[in-house]
Amino acid sequence: MPRVEIKEFQRRADEVASFLKSNLSPDTRVKIVTHTDADGISAASILARYLHDRDVPFHVVFSRPLRHDEVVELSKEDYDFFVFIDQGSAQVSEIHKHVLGEGRNVLILDHHPGEFPEHSKLGHLNPHACNLNGASDISAAGVVYSVVERLDKKFRPMVWLAVVGALGDRQEFSSGFVGINEGFVKRAMDLNVLRVGKGLKLIGRTQSPVVECLRLSIRPYLPGITGNVEACRELVKSLGIPPEGKIAELGVEREAGLRDALFARSNATLISEEFRHILWGPLYVLREEIEVFPAELHEYAAMLEACGELGSPNVGFAATMGDEASATDALALLKRYQGRMVEVLKWLEGNLDAFETTPKFRCIYVGREIDPKMVGEAISLAVESGLVKADRPVVGIAESNGELKVSARATRVHVARGVNLGESLRRAAASVGGVGGGHDVAAAARIPLTKRNEFIAALDETLPRVKEGRK
Ligand SMILES: [Mn+2]
């Protein structure tokens, strides 16, 4: 990562920090519109703590990126300062047109591709404007943190929330974090907020009995183990592990033994490097003094993600703000979400022959079998777990409210070979009268119900070929 881009990002963060500071007073009424996922929740939490500290009243709403009509509706609301988090850069022309002006200020803190026109009442920070990659170098939580930590040193220890945002948006790679994210982990260690360990990255390792933790494992999905309590009990028993113990308390040797047993039981031909890294790797553990649970940040991010997925991002948000009852509720939501995803992945495992393979991608039509909101994540998990081969991008199409909802996922390897799903889905969807867009590795589209085959053909034309040979 050339340092000059990071320097430029920091320079702009300075500008945005003074924009924020100079436009706030205790009379300013602030509206925050953030994303419903772990990144959006942690990002909003960082800003909320700053506003709270300055006694500025604010209102937070959680939403997918606003559509044109929703921006128009929002502009009618009686606020002085609108903040768009984890969205906004792609909606900047609507925001310009409808929200800016007449004494109102706008701040956009985003990491999705978009446009970056200037306006005296607009503060806008986005890694893409500095030639950084918003899919790998920094999350929205990192963008917000970069602004807030400049305003007062006392906010620096919140850097762990920037790591949570990056984990939530899958910005941790088998080699670790890159770009600005890498600096966040280093700072969290320097500030003695975080220690980095190594072990089984299974969600629930610090919270649930080992049998429960294995039964609910969706990242990775463990064929034969996930969703099968008997198999989990047997495995644990065969290793002499107390079934009620937690993985985090097993000790190094037993934990490594469990890892080896899980590798041995997995289909060896399907085990990719990625699968190994998802099962076993760095753990980011908050120091006890921080008093935040779960203390392991993969787990923390998964908890916030689950809150968002189940329509209760506010519960996750309240947990990040230190509300204990909400933290308990958020953990319950995590288990409920894992349980649902187990069923979805089991369905996929039983319907692998429904995948069509085009020269450029793999595609499955799930109809109404899977909640359209879960399709994208299910595909990610299926690829990471080795259920679906990762030799080309994977697309899932579900029916929802009289239209088709398309979710697509690619790997970094595909991107290195020229894939940009956001761009391809945007073009393919537009060619059949739909809308689409997103990141290079993850994107979505909505298209008319009758245009499935046309869309598949258009997408096949738009995507580059990442695999040699015919199939
Ligand atoms: Mn994000």
C-alpha cells in the first residue's frame, strides 16, 4: 500500500473533523442514517459516543442505502445536520439535490464507491476518493473512527470498534488486515485495548458450551457436524473434552486437538486454504478491563451482524453503547440467527446439483426456499466452507415481492483477474430493466420476475472469464 494514499486520506480526515466540529453545537439536531450491518452499527456507535460527549442530541436510523424517494422523504425531516454512514457516496447526487442547502449540513462517511463532488456544506470522507480500496483497506467504522479520534485523544481506545467494522465487512484476509485496517489493529495493541491470539475462530468460543458452538457453526459450515447435536457430542466425547466447557477455556493442546479432528472429518478435497484460515487463525481479544462481551471480536461482529439480519440493529447498537440488557438480547439474537442459517446451509448442501455453471459464474435459483435477505450471506458461507467451488463468482437468485433479488459473491482471486461484481451487476441489471451495484467482491441487484434468463446471459457477457478451459 503506497503511503501517499493513506497520507491523503488522513489529510481529508483532518478536514472532515474540523467540518464536523465547527458545525455542531448543543442546539444542532443531528440525524444519523447508517447501515443495518455490523459495520454500520459500530460506525454509528463511534459517532454517537462523540455526539453524546459534546451534548449534541441525535437520532439514529438503520437502513439499507436509501433509494431516491427515501432521500426525498428524509429531506423533509426537521434536522440541521444529516450524517450518512456506510452509504451516501453512491447517493451523493440525490443528497445534493434534496438534502443540502437551506442551512442544512451533510456529512458522508462511507467506504463504498461513488462520486465526490464538493459543496461548502458537505463533509465527505471515503477511501475511494484517495485511491484506497473500500472493500479491503478500511470499513465505515474505520472511516468514522478516523474522524472522531482526531477530535479528542480520549476517543482513541474506541479503535476496537473500527476492527469490528472491518471484521463484519470481511476485510480480514488469511494474511491478516491490509491498508488502514492493519494500522488499527496495531494501535489497539499499542493502546493495550486488544491482544491478538490464535485459535479456533468458531463463533461462540467464549460464550457457549463446545457442543453448542459446533452445532451452530456456520463459518465454516461443517458438513456432518453443523446442525447435528449427536455428532457434536460424539466428537467432543472422543477427544475427552468436557461437553459443557467453552472452547476458549480448553487450553492450547485440546483446542489444537479439536481443530485437527475437524480438519480430519472434513472432505479433504474440498478443504481450501481459506477454509483452514476461517476455522483457525488470529483471535482479537479485548482486554478484561474493557468489560465488553463477547470479548473476542469475530464473535462481537457476528453478534452485531445477527442483530441487523434479524431486523434489530438497535439492539446491537444499544449493546455497543454499554447497555447490559441489550447485550444479553443481542447474544440471544446471534444464536437465533445461527440456527436459521444452519437450516439455510443444510438446504444448500442438499441442493448442490441445482447450481448451473456458465463459463463465467455459478448460479443457483432458490425461488422462495431461502429468505432473500439471507441468500448473499449463505453464498459467502457456502463458498468459504468449500460447499461450492470457488473457481468463479457465485450468484444466488431469489424471488421476493414480485421481483427477483440477485446476490453475488466473488473472491479476491477473481477480483485480481478483473472481476468487479458491483459494476457487472449494475450493467447486467440495467440491461434488463433492473438496478444493481455494490463492491467488487459482493454485489446485489433487483430485476423483473420474467428476466432471469436474460439477466444470466447479460451477466455472463459482462463478467470476465476467471477460469481457463470450457467449464
Ligand atoms: Mn460497510
